[in-house]
Amino acid sequence: MKIFIKNMVCNRCIAAVENIFRNAGVKTSAVLLGEAETETEVSPEKMQAIEKELLDTGFERIMDSAHQIAEKIKNLIILKISDLDIAEDFLLSEFLSSKLNKDYSALSKTFSQNENITLEQFFILQKIEKVKELLLYNEFNLTEIAGKLGYKSVQHLSSQFRNTTGFTPTEFKKLKEHNRKALDNL
């Protein structure tokens, strides 16, 4: 039985969901970002307990297919950005269409209707959050960050960063409070 779950954005989320199912006495065959697959059908009573525990932990069961698609899109984007391997000629439309075997315009429409933000805006927000993280860690300079996240230039990254945050990357690094957002709140 496949159960779709909202707000799973990292490996710690996977571990938390695995723990919820284990505590409910339900064996899973796989837990991935956005979904858990059980070895057997789950009784309504156990499912209710799991759903309550998911909500208490910041997750939510997704019942309808449109929300499931939107969540899959979010997870694919988050994973792609976390790889730090976005080519300069990367096309979000081709990436999502090939991964989900669906027309991009349909994916974009479904996403926008369910998330109240366009796919492109979500992609940019995710990249900017990753830029913030990388700036704080001081692991890469701005040129390296731009290259890893598919920006054509440091100027393009800086411009998009400023438009999104109101600060240049350098100003952001100097701030005492960095106003980072949790990925599941974007």
C-alpha cells in the first residue's frame, strides 16, 4: 500500500516517518521523500493513528492525485538542488517532464493550483535557500556556488538573490540573523 506524505524534504524526514510506521506496528517496504510503501494493507484504526502522528510531527498524508503530483515535483526539485550539479543549460521543464512522464504545462498548472506559486518561482526560492546555506558554511565562493546551481554568471545569481531577499550575498553573510526558511515552508 503506497501512502503519500507532504513535507518530507530530507533524510531526517525519512527516518522520522519510518519511526512513525514502526511505532504503529506497520512494516514498510520503502520510505522515500514524499511516500511510504507498506508491506500489507493498513487497517483504518492504524492509519488514523499514523495520520495523527504524521500531523504531530509536521507531516501530512496526501489523499488526492493533484497534491501527490505537486509533492513529487517539490521533492524532485529539492533533490536536484541538493546535488549541487545543475548545468548552466538546465531546463526545469525538460527535467520534470522526463522524471514524471507528463507534459510540463500540465505539471505547471497542477503545481500552481495546489501550491499557490509557480514552478519557476518555487525553483528560484529553493535555489536561493541553498545559496544562503552555502554562504553560511563558507565552503564555496560565490563563483563556485553560481556554477553548482546553474547560474550563467555571479551577476545573475547576485541579482536573483537581491530580488528575492533584499540583500546582496555579501550583505547577507554580514547579517546577524539570516532568516533562513525551512524547505517545507517554501
